[in-house]
Amino acid sequence: MSQHPEYPGLSGANVVAAAEASLKRLGTDRIDLYYAHFDDEQTPLEETVRAFADLVTDGKVRYVGVSNYSAARVEKWVQIADQNGFARPVALQPHYNLVHRQPYESELAPLAERWSLGVVPYFALASGFLTGKYRTHQDLAGAAREQMAAGYLNERGLAVVRALTEVADGHGVAPATVALAWLQRRPGVVAPIASARTPEQLPDLLAAASLSLSDDELTALDAA
């Protein structure tokens, strides 16, 4: 939570109120993993951390995750948790994919390794760009994700798509399958998040779970 329209920000009261609303809406008595989705620098971090910890203590939340936090703020969250005997976060949800690797790899990945955070990257297919279907501006024109994917439509991005396609052709799978399989091989990544807009897109996403990439293929993708 953080940008809930009824409970904006991460004040202690809003964290609890949004959790209660989610429990009621879901018809359950416990949330397995509750994320602080966006940092709220207007609220003291100690207040936010305590509110999430209280939900864990009360049995309403099993585990806490953080998303879209800088490395410094993640580190501060863990420090506050340790100083007060609170449960640490167990999950980190960063923006991370084959064409958007920073600042995750240089700043957040070391923290994830140090504290054994399960990494759950979002935008795993770069707003559809890594499916290989957007190779010209004409391909993007009118697409639902035109604005988000357009930033990758350059020589560097197209080089990645070409490498993806080459590896995908060798396995008889779609580029999207390879992009997700690459993410799954990254240290600490437990599950990439990818969206299927139609049922027909789902098999390519699920196929990543059983695709094994060779070291040479991973090197080629990294090089691109």
C-alpha cells in the first residue's frame, strides 16, 4: 500500500486502515505478504515500520515486503526493525528486467543478498517490449503501453530483442519466455511479475518456469 485512494501515504493509521479494508474485501483473516509499495517521506519511517510490525504481531499479516524504495531507505527500514525487535521485510519488489537493470543490480541486489530478501521484479517484460512485438514506432502506435515501451525503442533495446529472439528460436519458444527465464536465473529472484492481457498470452509466460538457459545463452543476453 501507499497510494490507495482512500488511505494515501504510509502513516500508521492509514497502514492499519488499508490492511483492515483489504482483509474485509478479500474475505480472509490474514494477508500473506503485505507491501509498502511506494516510500512516503512525509511520514517518519519509524512510524511506518512500527505499523507494519504491529500488523504482523496481531496476526493480520504474515510477512512484510517493500517496493520502489531506494537502497538507503530499505537499509534504514531493516535497521529500525532490528533496533526494535520487529520482523524484517522478507520480499523486495523492484523495477527490473533485461533492459532496465539499474539501480537494482548496483544498489538493491547487494541488500537483497545480505538480508535474504526474496526478489519479485515487476515490469518483467518492460511493458511488453521484451515480447519482441515492438520493433518500430509503427508497431507501438496506438498500443496501450506505447508511452512506457517507447523509451526502450532504440539500438540498445533492439539489440536485446535480437538476442532474445535468437535464443528463443533455438528453443522453439517466444522471446517473452526467454526474458522471464533470464530473470529467474538472476541471484535472489524468486518470481518475476508479468501481465497477460489475453488468455492467449499466458502459455508463453508459464513456459518460462520450465525453460533452462545455458551459460552461453545467459552470457549472450547479458552482453546485449
